[in-house]
Amino acid sequence: MKRYADKLGVKGNQWEFVHGSYEDIFNKAAKNYLVTAFQDAKEPQGLVHDGYFLLVDKQKRMRGAYDGTKEDQVEKLMKDMDILLQEK
């Protein structure tokens, strides 16, 4: 996970990466966060998933969903993250 985070340029400790078996990840994504993910041998990493970023607070509540392929949505995510980080 450290190498993956380094590759993405992630700094600080505010990011959490979910890891586990495919079954556990897919079930958690579908049930808890309504994210679509499925295996596809034709894809370079063997899976397909939504291009969405989910903003989750300390109580593990989803606070927003943002299309990571659209610049305006990513900008909104960044603003909403700043607001969330200021909450107690």
C-alpha cells in the first residue's frame, strides 16, 4: 500500500486505502458505498470500477460522491474535504 500511495503522490495521513480480498472489497463497496466494481480479465488490472471519489467522515458516513473524471466535480470534492477537515 505504501508503494501505491507513493506512486499516486499521496502525502500525509488523511488518506485511508481499503485493502482485502476481492470479495470483501466488492461487497463493502456495493453495500456500504454504492460503488460498482467487477472483475474483467480484459482490463490491465483485472477489474473495472466507478470513477467516483467518495468523501467519508470520521463516523464512516458518506458525505459526498464525486465523478473523478470531471474537473468541476474534483474541485467540489477538494472544497468539501476542506470543510469536513474543519469539523470537530
